[in-house]
Amino acid sequence: MRKTLIAAAMAMAAWPVAGMTQTLPADLTLTPFASGVGAPVAIRAPNDGSGRVFIVNQGGSIRVVKNGTLLPTAFVTVAVTAGGESGLLGLAFHPNFGKVGQPHNDEFYVAYNRPSGDPRLGSAADVALARYTVPSLGSDTANPTGTLVLRVPDIASNHNGGDIHFGPDGYLYMSTGDGGTQGDPHGFAMCLWKKAADSTPANCGSGTPTYFLMGKILRVDVDTRGGTATADMCGSNGISPTQYAIPADNPHVGTNNTCDETWLHGFRNPWRTSFDRATGDYWIGDVGQGNVEEIDVRVAGSTEPTFYGWRCREGSSTYNSSNVCATPPANVPPVLEYTHAGGRCAVTGGFRFRGPIAPLNGMYFYSDSCTSEIWAGKPNGAGGWTSTVWRNDTDGYGTYSGFGEDEAGNLYVAHTSDGIVYKFTSDRIFDNGFD
């Protein structure tokens, strides 16, 4: 363990620390919350008043913690291709889940790699979105069969993204990776249309365009379904009738030869993302290539470019300056980044804290899954962000690989290789007058 490493050594992040007044409580710790849950990668909770916490196991099951107890029966088990970076990747409850009299109140969504025996669009198992339901409100087990909603072709088993969330606008957001071929030589993350695996990034839409919606953040309306797919609804390939619609204000609606599900693009592997429940800002942890890991933000209502840099840029540094990157499109730089010094290699995007531990309010917690460092990021008072390492635990690939929050805003982190979910705890909850 490298207790002396701090994120101030993140060579690329040069924001000053002046004006920062928040400090981490001395008693802040990780308290074991659930163990024996397989390989957890995400923690989610519906806004249904039940207080339940749901843990996503990469192997395909979702477990429930209810009244502090891990229930013995899985909530649902999804057939997946599991291993490496593949498997059951994301979970999102419909905003109306569990609410009596509201539409879609029995629905939740999962993102996953389809089983190897299922039909596929590319050379590897599709990354897919599916809708499941519960038999009755409050049920601790779901109906076992889901409905395929959206398919993304894949070219390798890694860089799947796969995180999903409902935004404040009620639309569903899904992250996808660039397919896993190192350096994204085909330019999947930059192409807004359908793309051949031809090692020529400029050939967007030409050749045999097998791949699409890769290296993106997708935004879809899953409440509007049952229609006929348009030419620009790329994710409905082979799905009829359609299981979603395109929001009218998505950035590429009204243009020809663009996949209109695309909201943001230019990502390598946006493995874990989150919405700030207080502001509606969207936070993205994008895993880097060989040198830099980055945290990106899409501020609610932003008019910035929708391109986030990859494969032209890795973090705020130039990665490629040839072909389509000779004159890179305007892009949004990261708000936080760090180098691979000391064995760091894979950022795990986290959450901006909005729970009951008052001193943490507004801090953004994230980690590196190789070094087990957990950072606390804070506004620096000058429009930027800076970070310090809060914990530096035992190294090992696949350690802290996912964060989550419950209905009250408590923060959790999943230690994938140990099969344990931890809760952030401190007695400073009493600062809010709660006792």
C-alpha cells in the first residue's frame, strides 16, 4: 500500500487549492454492508420508500439488502456472457418504480453482454439493454424474463461501458465503450453513424458498416415504444416493434446518417457514470489508454460541444494527431485527471455526495480499480476541481469497481474481487441535526 500517494501528484490536474474549506471527517470510514454477493460492480436503490439496496453481480444476478439483511434469493438472474469486463453491467429503476397508480411502476432496466449463444451484430456478444418487471409492487423477486430494448454490436469482450441511469428529465442514459481494440484504430468513438472495422477512422459510414453507438453516451425515451424504427434508430436493429423513441432534443435529430440515440461521444470506456441528484449534472469516469485517467462532467443545460476527445485526446493530452485527428473537433476537457504513476490504470467513476454526512456534501468520490485509491474531489473556489486521496488500500486489479447511493443519499462502494459492498459512514451525520 502506498499511503503517501496523493492525487496532487496527478500531473495533469493543475487546479489550485485556494478557497477549499471542506475537510473529510476524521472518523469517515468504510463499513462492511454486504458480503458474499459474487463480483459486485454497481449498487442501486429505487425511489420507492422501501429502503432497499440492490447489488449488481457481474455474473448475472441482482441481490437485495432489505432492513440490513442480504436476502437469500436473487431479485433476478440475467443470462450474460461473463468474464473480464463483460457480464451484467448496469441497473436502473424507472423513476415511477413502486409508486401506486403511476405508469411503468413495475419496470426496471439492465445493461449486459448477451449470452455467447445469442444472435450477435458484431464479432463479440452484443452490449444490450433490457426491460424487466416485478409481479407486484414491493416484491423482492422480479419476473424472470425480460424484453430486449436496444442492441450495440461489439468487437471484443472489453470496453463495454454499460452503466445506465434515468436522468432528471425521465430519459434513460447508457454508456458504451469503444469496443476494446487498443487505441480505437477504427474510430468507433468518433463516428456518429455506422462504421466498418477498417482501421481508417475517416471512413465513417463506408465499407461494411457493422459497428455503431460505441464510445458514446446514449439518451433514449423508453416510455414511448411500439413504433417502427427509423433509419437513424441504430440500436433497434433486429427489434420490432421498437422499445424506445428518440428524444426530440437529442443533438443529432434532424441530420441524416447519424445514430440519433447519441447524446455525447468521444469516450474510450465510460465504465461508471452518475447524475448529481442536486444539480442534474452528469459525471463520467472514462478509463484511459496508457497514460491518463479522466473524470468528465456534462453540466445540466450545457451548450458545450458533445465531443469528449477520444481518440484524438487522452485526458487533456494529445493522443493522436493524424487522420480525423489532424484537426480535432472542438471537445470538452476533463475536470479531473491523473496519470498512471504508481500502478494506477483504470478509473472508477463515482458519485457527488448528497447524503446525510454533512461535511461531505458536494464532494465527488471516485477510485482507481488497480491501486484501490479512493479520491475525494472538491470545487476549488475558482471554477475548477482538485482531489486528494482519502484511502489507499491493497493493490489488485478489479478492486473498487463501482459506487452507488441509496434513497437517502448514503454512498456505497463495491469491492469486486473480494465480493464486498461497503458503506461510507461517519458520526458527522449529527451535523445536520439528525440523531
